[in-house]
Amino acid sequence: MAVGVATALGFAAKSRFDESSAFCNGDRCDRRGMDIRDSAVARANVATVVFGVGLAAIAGGGVLWPTAKSPTKGASVGLTPTVGGALVQGSF
């Protein structure tokens, strides 16, 4: 999910950066163009951090899933209704 959010933030940052071109001539911008570009850079930085966190979570899950110990089964009791009564089951 974090990777998807980061991707959306990245596209929003690119859109915001493109919006600044009306106020810029190449790399020279008026005050409004600079404000818009600063906003785009801030969004891009957040996207980068969120993307990194998402990748770390995916990598961690990818390592933990196959290496995790199988859960130990404890005692359990179950009650199942049947026609004319009930069935009690248990395992230890």
C-alpha cells in the first residue's frame, strides 16, 4: 500500500512541478513559480520516504514469511450443532 501511495505522491509532485512552468523560463522562476516548485519538491521528498518505507516492509515480509516458525497448536474445543443435538470436538 505504501508503494502505491508513494507512486500517487510522485505523480502529484510531477504535476505540481509542471504547473510551475507557466511562471518559469527554464530554471528562472518568479516568486510564484518558486513557491510551486518548492511545493513539488516537498511532495517528491515525502514520496521518496514513503516509497522507501514500503520497500523495506515488502523486503521484511519477504524474509519473515518463509523463515517464520510454524505456530504451535494448543488445546482447542469446538461445539457444532447437528440435527437433533450437538457435537463436541476437542484436540490436545
